[in-house]
Amino acid sequence: MIVVMKHGASPEQVQHMIQRVEQLGLKAHPIYGTEHTVIAAVGEKRDEFRQSLESGPGVAAVVPILAPYKVASREVKPEPTVVRAGSLAVGNCHLGMIAGPCAVEDLEQTLSTARAVRVAGATALRGGAFKPRTSPYSFQGLKQAGLEILAAAREETGLAVVTEVIAGEDIPLVARYADVLQIGARNMQNYRLLEAVGEEGKPVLLKRGPSATLDELLLAAEYILNAGNPNVMLCERGIRTFESHTRYTLPLASVPWLHERTHLPVVVDPSHGTGHTNLVTRMAAAAIAAGADGLIVEVHPDPESALSDGYQSLNFQQFEELMSLCRRVAEAVGRKIGPYS
């Protein structure tokens, strides 16, 4: 349920109600809005405490949360959340453009890509240092050496670093180098990992699992939010269907559907969503038209020689063309992709 504080409720009254919620054995999530402060009271046996909370000082109302995902719901926070990490801002009027190689291969490959995507207008650098692969014989990433290369690219270009963490024990190491922790599709329902990145506190990019429903995606985000981390970005990266003409099916209707139900920003991955270089640019533009708060795109200096996912990676010129088209589409729908600053 939601404890809605009166307009002008004092900080002491808000703190008192937070403590009261916790005394009842519930978890308190205060959300400070422009008009009202609300406290989401999450836990078992919530309804029986409603009358006790309604009589608290400064309380305007106590209302139930109908959605199964409590803290992620727009019932709790009607205003869109903006997630910020260094050069990256995603949500509301901010369009985040995350680009870079699928896997960090060496220093020159990563630096050249970071320079190119920054010039083209990207606001963050993606790159995998730990690579979960279907085959144990495929390239598994450079691990800490890859993280050090990403940090060097950030030092030169100023681009925030987005990279995947695949195991709880790796979180302190990855967090030392990354600005945003990515949870890959394979780990969307790894709840221990979700709780751990929630406790770490760095912004999280949570990818939808290929067989997951949108409710399951939101409940996965709830694990991170419930652990105390409000900075979560949802990522639509395509789902498995019977269709075989693309690597996955990229359901862009999920973008407005999510915006109706959650305050969390939505990022789209047209690289994994299509699996074909020639489809990425147009689906990126379609995502912007559908209302996406950002894109995450794979870019490589020489896709044919890439150690991972070269068939869906753009070269530098193709990424420039993507940015040009997306800017025009954003302008047509009353949005803007600003220059790097």
C-alpha cells in the first residue's frame, strides 16, 4: 500500500511514518515527488495495518497498490524516473544513446570505437568484459583486463561505461570500473544477482529474458528496487517466437505498454532484437518513434573480424547514419537527441 503524505508534511512527519511502517514489519520506500511525498509500504499482511497508518501525523491517505510490482508501479510514482550515470541520462526528456562493441577485444579496438561513437553523438559506451556464451568454447571476454580497457576509454572520451555483470562475486570488481551494471537476458530471473546489484547501488540496465513476459520483467526490476536501488532501466531486447527471419522478435509495443505501467525508463536493443546489421538502423528509429528512452547498439571498427556478434554490429559509418536518422525521427515526434556534453 501507499502512505500518501499531505502537501507540506514536515520532514519529521515523513520520517515518523517511515519508522512506523518499519515497526509494523513492512519495508518502507519513500518517494519524494513534486507535489507529495509517498511511502510505499511493502510486505505481507499490509491491509490489516491500513487504519493504523491512516491516523499518523501528516498522512493524507493510505491506498492499496493494485499492481503485483509495487515500487516499479506508476501508482507509487506517477512521474517518470530519470537515471543518470556520468555522461548518460535516460528517462523523461532524456534520450540515452549507448553504443560500443559486444565484447572488449583489445585496447585499440575499444578506444577507436569509443572515439567514433562519441563523435557521432553517443552518450555512453557499452562493451562486454565478461561474456556469458552458449558454448563454453566461445570467447568468454577479457574479464578484469577488459574492465581496465573500458576505464581507459572513459578516461579519454568521458563516456560512461555500461558493462555486464554475470555473477554476484564479480559485482565489487565490475562496480569498481563500470558506471552502469548490465544484467543480461540470461540472468533476468537470477534473483540473488538482482538483489545483490540492488544492494550495491550503481545504476542497473536490466534486459528482458527471451521468454519472459513484461510482468516478469517488472517483477525482476522489483527485486532491485526492493533492495534499495531506485536507478533501474528496463531493456527490451527481443523475445523468442516461431519466426526465424530475425535472431529474435523485437516487440516495440512493449515500450508504450511499459510506460503506461511503470515510471522506469525503457531502453531498446535493436542489435540483439534483430540479429542483422541491415535491420538495426530502421528498428532503432522505430524504437525512438515508439517512445523509447534510449538505445543500446553494438558498434565495431571491423564487424567481419569481431570475436562476438559481428553479424549484428554496425561499423562507424553505419552508426553515424543511425544517429542521423534517429535525430530526425526524434524531432518529428517532439523529442531531441542532444549533442554529447
